[in-house]
Amino acid sequence: MNESMKARTVIFGTQEDRIQRRLDALDPDLGRYIRDFAYDTVYDRPALDLKTKELIACALLVSLGSPPELRTHIRGALNAGAAEAEVRDALMLCVPYLGFPRAVAGFEVLRQHLEPREKPAPGQGTGLQDSEDQ
Amino acid sequence: MNESMKARTVIFGTQEDRIQRRLDALDPDLGRYIRDFAYDTVYDRPALDLKTKELIACALLVSLGSPPELRTHIRGALNAGAAEAEVRDALMLCVPYLGFPRAVAGFEVLRQHLEPREKPAPGQGTGLQDSEDQ
Amino acid sequence: MNESMKARTVIFGTQEDRIQRRLDALDPDLGRYIRDFAYDTVYDRPALDLKTKELIACALLVSLGSPPELRTHIRGALNAGAAEAEVRDALMLCVPYLGFPRAVAGFEVLRQHLEPREKPAPGQGTGLQDSEDQ
Amino acid sequence: MNESMKARTVIFGTQEDRIQRRLDALDPDLGRYIRDFAYDTVYDRPALDLKTKELIACALLVSLGSPPELRTHIRGALNAGAAEAEVRDALMLCVPYLGFPRAVAGFEVLRQHLEPREKPAPGQGTGLQDSEDQ
Amino acid sequence: MNESMKARTVIFGTQEDRIQRRLDALDPDLGRYIRDFAYDTVYDRPALDLKTKELIACALLVSLGSPPELRTHIRGALNAGAAEAEVRDALMLCVPYLGFPRAVAGFEVLRQHLEPREKPAPGQGTGLQDSEDQ
Amino acid sequence: MNESMKARTVIFGTQEDRIQRRLDALDPDLGRYIRDFAYDTVYDRPALDLKTKELIACALLVSLGSPPELRTHIRGALNAGAAEAEVRDALMLCVPYLGFPRAVAGFEVLRQHLEPREKPAPGQGTGLQDSEDQ
């Protein structure tokens, strides 16, 4: 990971254009606030490295009931250099603070990210990538 | 920080006995579950260092509305080697995920931890330590 | 909008009978409580106009994680005279109070309401209307 | 119900092995914590009978937005001897504490449990059992 | 407990008039909705006994972060015949579903209810009763 | 109300400098984000009038458990031209969506705002203004 890159470029990786287009399609101002405020202002603060930020983001998204953004930030944590075991321990730390149902939902999202090939029927494999944030 | 120490010994620091006694007084089984399951089982998992765990814990406690445990874990993050700027960035990362009111409440707890001397009237200074987790 | 109409008649519009039947099928008492207490007692209070009430309802449903009721009340706000831009600003006001994930989920529901024709395959178009609150 | 049986054996019934395998597949430690701490430590406490515990669990899962675990514990409450009317009253008690949207989502899960035969197309009946906790 | 008594008469006990006056002072309609809808409609449903309802209520109030109502319903559970150990097990069941911070806050409210004499300075003892729901 | 004024000037009224100083003291960046993003970007969007925005804000703050910001925005709603009855109906609309405990906590904050003179002992009256957002 290049530390001088913007956080959103590392987090979103090859999905960056697609995710920004999806947010802009929901509402252009919403897409702009997320890019300019959430990422380029708050996320680009210098004290914590990006891996730590993404592990915190994963835990916060588990607290919100594991919305689709959790998958984006599990991938973001891995893109920022986290080992799978580190993501698992971040999700597990949610157990004593939030209880098991929230944590189980988080691990279910991790499973879907790690084993995407189990689900599509033959011939649909690559298509899954296009909708993985849905 | 000695990595071979138990997480709760580092997190609680000089408050360890007092906190455990307080939890045991609420309910002996509750105190035991927190010690044996939350700390000695979940917290002592090896993949993440304690500083990262405590920054995640701070964010999760902000998501819960900043209960008294937030102060314990802000102190725990600092005890585990986090700089104040790192704690601030962990709290700030809650803004895009949880909104401003939850984050403001978290920063208010940080302020109380950093500036305890502002509050007591003359002569009451040391007494504050005894109730700081209340 | 006829101000003397019951709130639920304006909010539900052509879906009124279907929604009441669905709630009654879940539990007849539940359906009755929603009709008699939530709508005919609380909603019919006189101080606020129905458009304002529905914009508040949309924000509250975003706070709950955007359950299916959000779609009903986005439609209700529009039925009560709100412009699309007013619904968008009500959802956007959730950003500073609740953070982006909740708000994004709300805008996703708005998108589904505004662009229902994108989803069904040819020949399934009208069927979508029957299950739009699911 | 045999009072000397473990809570999880009664709650999960014929689904016990499948549910434990699913949790272990998410993460072996997570599966073990749920079995050893949540069930064999907390659930097996002696003061309340299992039916009461399961009605409380149903209400708590409604408070969390009715995750898939709600279906497991609605079935658990019935397995522990609760009448359908008792489950309905436990869900209804959520109305004054949590509002209607959470309660409606809970009753929707109850409906899916009570009427599973409505959904599968002819010939798919038994297959539903395998994924009912999804 | 006389089963033909209204739920609110048993739950509130000697505090009934005071609590109703406090709610009416906040807003007369709010006080009326709580009495007529929450208590005399939902709570007076027949399937569950009042003790079970109050244990469920305690758990739901823990899920909401233990607002002042938790103390009222801990007292209500005891008034309805629950043993202290049953209240403790209902609060403990919140641990696997909601995590430790919510449960600790609930046990703190229980402690305040059980040990009210510890707090007032000499001569203030009976005054505490008047504000115990604050 | 002058429509060309900034939202925060109307909402905060005579408290504007004090509130901004308090937020800056918590963290200068936090204070800046709230002023520049929450208020001067999101709040200053043009579709809704400020009174409607503040009624929505009050409802959202009730959903968060009525943190201190609720008092600021109850005052903001009144400053923006809302009648007390309109604030009451916005809080009451929280009952069917969020249940009674959240709504009661909101009405309690309204009561504190409307009756500040009941609390201070003789001679302390004006001092209350300085800490009313605490």
C-alpha cells in the first residue's frame, strides 16, 4: 500500500469508479459528501494507519447491523494490509460489546466475501463481482 | 507494555482491583463472565495488538452511546500505547459512520478524562479518582 | 390533499386496503392497534400538516435501518404533497445525525421507489406493485 | 420438555447439528463461544424456565431488528412449550417499548415460521427446511 | 398478586398516582396514551402472566440503554412475584444478545433499587422515594 | 426569521458563540466539521424550511436516546418559528415509530426547556443559562 494514496483509492481498489457512480446515482450531493467529507477529510486524517481505520470501520458497521458497506470495508481492511485473522479478531471483539447476533451477521458477510464462488451457478462466476456491494 | 501481560491488566492499570470489585458487587457471575470470557478469552486472542483492540473498543462504545465503559477504554487505549491523537482519530472516524451526536458524546468523555482537574472544588482533587468510572 | 381525510387514507393511497389486509394477516390485534392508535390517534393530531409528519416519519425510519415501512412513507410524503427534493433533504438531514450508512440505505429505498421499472424482467411489470412493501 | 436437557438441545431441536455446523463454518471459535458461553453457561442458569428465557430472547431479537436468529428462537419458544398466543403476546409487548416497525418485522418472521408451506413451489417443500435460518 | 387487577396497578404499586401525575405533567396526551394503550390495551392481553411480561419489559429496557423506566419495571417484576434471582437471570440473558455494556448498565439499575439506603446522607433517607424514577 | 440567515445562527440564537466554543474545545476539527459540513453544507440545503428541518432533527435526536443536542434543537425549532404544539406533535410522532421510553425521554427534555425556573434554588436563576446544553 502506498501511504501517499488517498484512503478511498486503497479501500475501494478496482471497485472505486463503480462505487462512486452508484453513490452519485443515489444522489449526486450524497456521493460528493461521502467522497469529500467522509473520505478526503475524515479518513485522510494522519494519526492512524489505514489498516487500523478499516478495522475500526468494520466494527462500527457490525454495530449498525452489518449493512452492505461492511463488505466494502472488509475488502478495504484486506486491501490495506490486514490479515484475515486480524479481520476475524476485529469482528470477534464485537461479541463482548454488542452480543452474538450482530457478530454472527458480521461473520456471515466475511464468509460471503471469502467464498463468493460457492454461490453462483455454473457460468455466472464473474458476474458476481459486479454486484458484490449490493 | 509487556505483551505477555493479560489484556485486562494493561487496560485497567491501577484500577484493576477496583473495577473487578465493582463488577463482582453488581453480580458475582457477571464479574466472572467479564473477566473469564470477555477479557481472558476474547480479548486475549493473538491476531491484533492491544492498542488496536482498545481503539476498536472505543469506537464500539461510542456506537452504544458512550456508556461509562468508554472512559475505561480511552484510558486503556492510552495505557496500551496509543497517542492522544490516535484516540482522537478513532473517535473522529465515528462521525461518518454514526453521525455527530454520538461522536460529540465520545469527545466529551475524552475531555473529562484529560482534564479531570478542572472540575473538583479545591481540596476534592484526589477523591475524583475513586469514582471516575461512574 | 383533502385536509379532512384521515392521514392513513392519504399516506397509503391506492394501497390502503392491501396494507391493512397484510397487517391484519400478521395479527388482527396488531393491525387494529396500528390503525386505531398509530394512525387514527397519534397521526391525526392537529398541530402539524401531514407532509411534515411524513418527512419526520421518513427520518425516523432511516434511524431504524430503513425497514420496508420507509418505502410506504416516502410514498406517503409524496402523496401528502412533498416534492422529491423535500424528501431528499429530509433523508440528507439524517447524515449529520446518524452517519452515512443509514442515509445511504434510505436513498437506496428512494431509488427503488422512483425507478421501479428497472428491475422486473419483461412481462413482470405490473406484478411488482403488489409486493412493493415487502 | 425434559428439564435436565441442555437448553440448546431443546431450542434447536432437530436443527441442532445443522446450526452448530453453520456457526463453526463461520468461525470455529465463534461457534465454540456460542455453545460454551452463550448456551452452556448463560442459558443454563437455573432461575428461569426455558420457555420464559426464549420469550425474552424473542423480544431481544426484535429489538435488534429481527435478525435470522429470531426465527430460531420463535421455534425455540414453541419447542420449550410456549403456546402460539404466548409468542404473539411477547412480540406485542415490543410495541410500547420499541414501536411498530420493529414489532411488525417480528410478526413477519413469525408468519414465515407458521406458514412455510405457502412459499415453495410444488416439489420444493422439504428443501426449505435446509435454509430456514438463512 | 390479584390476577384481576390491572397490570399497571401491580407494576406501579404505591407509586401509581405519582408516576401517572409525572407522565401527565410531561404531556396529558402522552400520559393518556401510556395508560390507555400501553397498559390497558397491550399489557392487559391475557396470554402471558404479568411476571413474564415484566421480565420481558426489563430485557427490552436494557436493550434501550436502561432508561429510568428500567427501575420501574424491575420493581414491577418483583411486585408481580419475580424472585430477585429471576430478575438477575433476565438481565444476564441480555449478555449474549446485547453484549456486556448494556447488561452492566442494567445490573447497575438493579443495584440502585436493591440498595437505596447506601446513597442518601443521614436525614435524607425517606426523600429518596419521591424521586426514584428520575 | 430571516431566511437569508445561516441555519446555525437561527438555531443557536444567543448561544451560538458559546456552543461553537464548547465544540472547538472538545476538538477543533470536530467543531469545524460541525460548522462547515453539518450546518453550512447539509443544513443550508434549500428544499425544506428551517422549522421543518428542526422538527426532523428533534425526532432524530429522540431516536438517539435524547442526547443534550435535543435541547439545542427543541430551542432551535422554537427559534425557527415552531409553536410549542408543533414540537409536541413531532415528539409524539416518535411514539408509534420508537415506542414510549424514547418519547418520554424527549418530553422530559422539553419540560426542562420550558420550566427552567423550577429547578435552581433562589439566587441561582441566571446561572442556569450558562450550562443549559450540558
